[in-house]
Amino acid sequence: MNDRKADVRFGSRPVRLAGLASLVRAPAALSVPGDILAGAAAAGRPLGPRTVGTMASSVCLYWAGMALNDYADATIDAVERPQRPVPSGRVPRRTALSLAGGLTAAGLGLAALSGGRRGLGVALPLTGLVWAYDLKLKSTKAGPAAMAGARALDVLAGAVAAGGAKSGRRGLVPAALVGLHTYTLTALSRHEISGAPARLPAATLGVSAATALAAAGTAPSGPGRHPDARTAAVAAAGALGYLGTYGLAQVKAVREPSGENVRRAVGAGILGLVPLQTALTARGGSPVAAAALGAVHPLARRLARRVSPT
């Protein structure tokens, strides 16, 4: 690929694609479709045009949130993370804001096309939480709850896309578990630079262990949906994969809660969401789709070595 092909023009200034990929933490978006799949599986219809459209919408909104995050944190990042695209000059700050706005519009448009009013009924409050978190709530006590709410809504978006508003109720359990995971992750992320008191990763580790047990033990719901050996095996593998990545990283942070170890735990938690989603999708009655989702995790980890998810 030559330099010209690696550039995207925003206004009069070309921006490298590598800088944009780093801005939106491109590989981390692989953790997003699993939210939709877990919700859709709980509703009884894991795959379909509406589900795929909702996945695309959620990826756009996720990337929008990442770009908006770097726009909002430009001054702080200049001191704490000068290598980030905005403070390093690889991506102008106004470009980050423009990209966030464009991706938000694309996400809402895809939600409307794939789910109509029902899709927008979830996508609009999700978008509101993302923008409120980045621009106002991140540094407040409400920050982790706002981020957890956004991820929980993402799971409910999958349930609504698969079966309508009533089916959204079936997505409440996976939404709650994904929300719990996100709360711990957001709480840890506040200490990526200076480190954390050991009690924090110890507490988040306890929540993660309980989340994994609940994900592995949540029985399929709905008429004619019963657990079987294959479903249980895939769900257990997902839960173990979750603890083997995010859980072990938190154990290291408990032993030595330095900024580096906390940052590694956060990165592991972002990508470790995929095996958790795998367990939830299997327990929703879709072990084949869950197994396919589980195969995404190794790919996401390899890509994260090239573009940081944090």
C-alpha cells in the first residue's frame, strides 16, 4: 500500500489511516457484535438481516465514542498519553470531533434502516449515554454506571432487533451481566496511569468471577429451549476463557496494582468481553453461533498487538 492510499482527506488535510485506526481503537470493535448476538440469542433469533444491521450500527456508535473520547481528552492526553493520535498531531482534534459526529449519524441511520422505530428506540438513548460519558460524566461518580448502561443497551438492541420490544425483556439477564463487566472495566480504567489501590482490582475480580459463574449457569429461556451438553460445554468454555484473560490480568493487578498492570487488565477486559458474550450466546440457546463468536477472540488479541484497544 503506498502513502497516498494510506491517507484519508478531512477538509484540506490528509490523515493517515493508521492514525484513524488508533483513534477509534479499531480492533476493540470486535467486542461489539457479540453484544448484539447475545441479546438476539436470548430473544431466540441469533442471526438475521436486522441483527447484522444492528451490529453495524453498534460498531459505528462504538467508534464514534472512541473518537469523541480522544477529542474530549486532548488536553489530558497531551500530558498523560502524548503518543495518542490527537496530542501527537497524527489526527487533528477537529477531525476527531468530525469523525465522531459522522460515525454517530451513520450508526443512527443504520439503526433506523435495520430496526425502524424500535431500533432507534434503543440506539438513541445508547448514543446519549456515549456522548454524555465522553463529554461530561467520565470523571464523575456516575461514569462507570453510564458506560455500563451503554453496553447493557447494546445487548438489548440485539434482543429488540431479533424479536421486538417484548423480546427485549429476554435480553435483560445478558444485558445485566455485560453491564456488570463494563462497570468493573470502567472503574479500573480510571487508574491506568497512576495505578490503583489493591482493593479495587480485588473487588472487580470478585465481580468478574461472579459474572462468569452466572454466564455459565444461566439456563436458556423460552418455550422448547432446554440446556444440552453442547450448550453447556460452549458456555463453560466461554466463561473459562473470560476468567483466563480478564480474570488473570486482574489477579496480577491485585498483586502489583501499578499503572502498567491496571492498563493491561483494562486491555484484557475489553477483549475478554468476547468469551463472556460467547458464554451468554450459548446459554441463550445458540451454541453454534457462540462457538463462531469465540473464534473472534484470538483474532482480536493478535490485532490488539498492533493497535492498542485502550
